[in-house]
Amino acid sequence: MSDAGMEESPLSVSAPVGRPIIKRPRLTALLDGAQTAVIMLVAPAGYGKTTLAYEWLGDRDGPSAWHSCSPASADVAALALGIGDAAATIVPGAADRLRTRLRVTNEPEREVDILAELLAEDLAPWPDDAWLCLDDYQFAIESTASERLVERLLELSPLRLLVASRERPTWATPRRILYGELTEIGMSGLAMTHDEGEEVLSAREPSHIAGLLALADGWPAVIGLAAMVGDFEVPEDQLPAPLYDYIAEELYQSVPRDTQLRLAQLAIAPSVPQDLAAALFGNAARSVIDDAIRLGFVARRTHAMLDVHPLLRSFLQRKLAEDAPTEEHHAALRIARFFLQQRDWDHAFAVAARHDLPEILVSLVRESLDRMLADGRLPTLSAWLQANAMPADEPVLQVAEAEVEFRKGQYRRAEALAAQGARQLPSSDVLASRALFRAGQCAHFLDHPDGAIEYFEAARANALNETDTRHAIWGHFITSLDFGRPDTEELLSQLSRFPNSTIDDSVRHAGARLGWAYRTRGILEELDAVAPIIQVMDKVSDPMIRTSFLNLVASALVMSARYSEARTTSMSVLAEAEAYRLRFVLPHALVVQACAELGLKRFGSALRTLRRVERLALEHDDLHSQMNATALRLRLRTVEGSPGRGLREAERSWKRLPGPGMQGELLSSRALALACAGRLEEALATATEAEALTSQPETLVLVSATRAIVAVTKGGADAETRFTDLLGSVVATGNRDSLLVAFRAFPDLLSVISRSGEGTRLVQTLVGAEIDTALATALHPSSTPSGPRFEELSPREKEVLALTAEGLTNREIAKSLFISEVTVKAHLRRIFVKLGVRSRTEAAILVQSPHTATAPASE
């Protein structure tokens, strides 16, 4: 839970009641006079920090929010969510992006700055007169990551913070306090003055007051306790230490035995919701609460929450353990089960771990696992699994540890733990299928497709519901797809039989179909089929699903040679990744952007993008993106006319190899460069090596292009046959992009068109593609009309047409000409009518064609 049961704003409650409370205008005046954005109340327990914070915030006119820290706050994900949820009472939606981002966070301690940036951006509207109180902040101080989060929030957002803590935060350096950046009220300031103490103790014998005040040394909680006790004699010769134990004993002994036990049972709970008292004591709950408040053991924080006196909690726990250990165990069991039922995982763990309740701990891990993983609370989950009371060799715990290790990228250990857990779990346990699925994913990432498929088949056999069955088939499908297995199409067919109950399901299934088409054939038709899905992407809840699907769409657009659309889509993926700080998505989206820029012949932009890909891929140890960037750099240099340079830049060793598809693409790109560099036999050998690895479209077309280039270079009789094979591979796969790369890299291929009789077929293949004018003319000269009436275009229309011919999007044209996108579209409609064309591609061809009379110049 993010706020230990706080159900109301501090503005709607008064300070805790049941103990003697005295207004302390001396302290509230200090708070009123503070000119800093951070105020700290720092003192040991019992110095009235929480009470003072309630009093001050409750009396102010501006809004305030409250988050009570707990041991869970040492987990930076828990603290971030707690702060975000509390802040959302003032800035609605403040935690939304953070919560979504945490779903895909593997190690939140390493992404503190990312989490802080997201939350700070969403806290930008924080009002100048609003305050957020972090109570019991000492729990967060135990974590360097949690401290860093708060420090960065204070740097990046307008947040105004009131901190109540038993220790000074590490970011609150003496220098910052000295220079007036922070305001601190410490123990001496929070201690009661003599006059305040006398007012609290006014009902006692005057002769006792001076002695008590001297012994209490201004400690508010001790003075408050003393005021609750009837007359008692303070020993003159020796006072038990600590003083509050002596006073607490007096209070404790003043009530009947059954009341003592019930009061002590309340102290077991880290927090005391009123419903907990009802669960423990049934019909007697009301009288127990009333007695506890009357005696000062408990104060009411809100109508639903109670606070045990900070100095009495340990005293009561000790008394219960000494006097009634059996009752203590039974009460702890009931309290832990209560928190489990309330899904208050952190308090359930605190009770179960302290009182050695292994059965509760196992149930806790099982029931909370999905939520803890979704919230990115891996540090908390790891700490739970290492607790002394956790039973050894419990399969549920092995599965949970496998989930943690998987998210840390420790795939070998995760696979072993998941497989071991699955073997020990009965087949009737829903976790068995889940564990086998996770083991299969690990084997896939470790490039062990046979083992992965075996796990996925076992997961399917053990699945107890439709969701787990679907996951098992999905894992099997992805592995088969990536490693070119023959059962991929049948698995896709099986996936299609499941109903798509949500938009997320529909997008996943559309992505599966598109991925299959991308790696095999039919990409043009599948792009048309998924077009309606693209229109509802804003309804998809998971940014990982959105970015993955859109990046696949952008890749398919590149393959179809629709480069402007591909670039626009890849930029959408980049924007989404930046919005949610999905840094691991960036290399993949940037590779597609570089491909589109290469297709548009923006070589400088493509190289800059590739350098960024290479830097990010190294940072993330993303071998697939490193190899992808190397293959693309090879193709770019080859198209530029520098294949030798590309080959030199691509010379490197790899510490491990990804799947055969990526290896095949790199080898086929190398084969093309070798052919264009005149190293013909090496080119053919490399092409054969690539073909043996995979039949994916990039490899298939580049290998065919390499063989055609070698045949043309040698002037062999098989040139036309090789060229026909090349055209056939393009038609079969829809991979126009690799064909255009080949033509641009080796224009002499065009000489074969007229002899092959396949020119018409090739033109049909390239319909709608953003191709070079020279290529279009060579392929089908009659397709380029002569003498369009450019003189009918206005100066602005000529500017728009010139930029369109350069491959700029409507948005880029609008930005360049300082007009709106709507205006750009209107100009293009008029241009199409005047030139007698139907698309921007046809218009661009007219502009660049040497057969066209009087091409427009921007004026």
C-alpha cells in the first residue's frame, strides 16, 4: 500500500486525539516563516513531528498531500508510487506515466533518474501554495536509490516538501542548511519548553512537575505519557531507564488483564486500521479502542486509522511476548492474514517475518507476485525472498526468484530456477505453466530454440486457463519465427483462434501476423490489413505493446519502400519511448529511422542516426542492434559508392551471435558490398553462407541481387536468369527496399531489364514506392509524362512541390515554410490537379525527370 491506510487529506482531520494535545504556536510560527521549498522536522520518536505536521498543514489555506513512509520505502519503486499517488490528490494523474513505466522496469534502482524525470514532468503544475508531507522519512534513508529519487524530484520539480524524520536526509547537507536552501527544526526546537510542559502536566501535583520535566528533558511523548498516569511517586534514588518504560508500566498495570492483552495485540500491527480491531476482537472492538484512546496507548489519526503511541509500541510488544507467547503467535497470525486479505503486502510481510510465520510468507509471495512485478518492486521482492523465516526449497519461491532474475537479464539462473520450480509444483498449480513459459523465454534469449520450444510445449500441456495456453503458443510462435522453424504458420493459425477481448489483444495478434508476413511474404497485403489497428493505438494501455507494434509497422513500411511513412512512424515510436523513458526501445526505433533515411537518400542523417544507434546499443549491451547497425552501415556505404570503406568499418568480432536471421542479414549485406567492390568469388561464397542461415526477405533479395551483380559483372550468359531470380524474390517477399539498394549500389543492373522482358513486372512491383527518378525512367520510360504545366503553379505551390520532391513530410514542409499542415495538404491537392498526377511520388518523379520540361524552381 502506498500510504499505510491514509484515507483522508490532512486538511480533513485534526491532530491525533486521545493524548493531551497542546497547540504549539511557537513551532507553527517557525513553519509559517520558513522561506524554503523544503522544511524538515528531524528528531527521535515521540517529539511530536507528525502531530505538528498535521496541525500546520490543517491550519493552512493551501492544499496539501500526505505520504506515510514505511520499511517498503527503501524500495525506490514503492516510494515513487507512494509520492506519485499522494501528489495525484493535488495534480491529477501525477502517477499514471510512472506506474506504466514501472511495468517495464527491470532494475528500478538503476533507473532512479528516469523515474524522477517522469514524475517531475508530471508534477510541473504543482501549485505554489501546495505542500507534500513525507512522514517517517527515516525508512527511505535506508536506500541510496530512494534518497536519490527525492533529491532529483526537488531539483527537477516545483514540489514543496515537509519532511518528518528521525534522521536527517543525506541530501540535506549542512552546507545547504547553512546557505538557507533548506529549513530544519531539530530535536532542540521540537522539545517542549518548560512552560509548555507545565501546561500539559497542570493536573499533577505541583511538587512533581519540576522533577518530571527535568527527567523528561522536553521529550513531548514522555511528558504526554506522564500526564495520562494518575499520581505516582518518582523514585528519588534510582529511576528505571528509559523513563517512558517506567511510566508505561504504571499505565499498563492500571487496566485489567484482558485489556492488557488486547492492547498489546494491537501493537503487533505496523499500522492499525479500525477494521483490524474488529477482526481481532469482534463485538468488543469498540470498547478496546475506547480504552486504548482513553489511556493514551492509541490515538485516532482518521476515522479509520489508529496510531499506537510511538514510545509504547515496543513496550507492549515486549510485555505480550513475556506474558502470553501463545496469544502473541495466534494474534500475529490473525493480523498477518488480515493484511493479506487487504492486499497490504508490506504490512503482512512485516508481521510474518517478525513472528516467524512461513506459511504466511509463502502465501504472500504467491498472492502479491503479479502486483509486485507490475509495480517494479524488485528490491522488495528480493528482500522478501531472502528473509530468514522463508522456508527453503519452496517451489513458489523459486518461481518468484526466477521472475526477479529474468528481469535482471540473468537468463541462465532464471531458467534453472523456473524449471526447478515447475518440476516441484503439482500440475494442478497455475504457477507450473507460468514457470515453464518463463523458462522457455530464457532459453530463447540464450539462443537455445530446441529447449525453448520444449518448455513452451510443456507450458501448454500444463495450462489451466485460456490465458496461459495463449501465452505458451505465443512463446512457441516467436521462437519458431525467429529461428525459421517450419511450424510457424500453423502456430499463427492457432493464435488466431483465440478471441481478442481487448485492444491490447488485437494489437498483439496484428503484430504476430505482420511479423510473420515481414519474415516471409505478403507484407504489402498485411500492411493494408493492420491499417485500422494503427488508428486506435492511443487506446492501447501498454506503451511496450504500442512501441513494439509501431516499430514493426515502420520496418514493414521500409521494406515496402514507403520511406516517408516509415520515418514518420519511427519518429512516433521514438517520441513514445522518450515519453515513458523506454531507453531500450531507442536503438530499435533508430535503426528503422536510419533505414528510412537511407531510402530517402539522406545519407548524412542516416549516418548520424546510426552513430546514435551504435552508442546506445553498446550502453545496453544490445548485440542485435549492434549487428543491425553494422549491416545497415555496410549497405549505406555501398549505395554511396564506397563498398570497400563499408567492408573495413564492418570488420569486427562478436562476443556472441544472435539468431540466424540477424546473422543472415549481416552476411548478405556483406555479400552485396563484396560484389560491388569487385571481389566476386568472396561475394558468392558469402551469399551462399547467408542463404544457408535464413530465408528471411532481406537476406533472400540481397543474396539474389549479389548473384545478379556478379553475373552482370562477369558478362555471363546467366545474367538474365539471375536477374529474373532477383525479380521473383522481390515479388515473393514484397521486399522492394533491398531491390532499390541493389539498383542504387550497382546501376548496371538496369541494363538487363530490356533483355529480360521483366521490366513491366518490376515496375508493377515498385508501384507507389519512393524511388529515384533515374531508376523510374530506366525501368519504364513511358510512365513519365512530358511537359506538365508547371507554369500554372503558384510560387508557394512550387516551393511545396520542390520540398515534396526532396522527400519531406507534410509536417516537415509546414515547419520549413512556416505554414500549417492543413495548408500544405491544400497546396498538394491543387498541385496534383494541375499536374495531372495522383500521388506525391508521381509529382516528385515529374520534378526530377530529365524528360520533363520546365521543372519548377522554388521562388
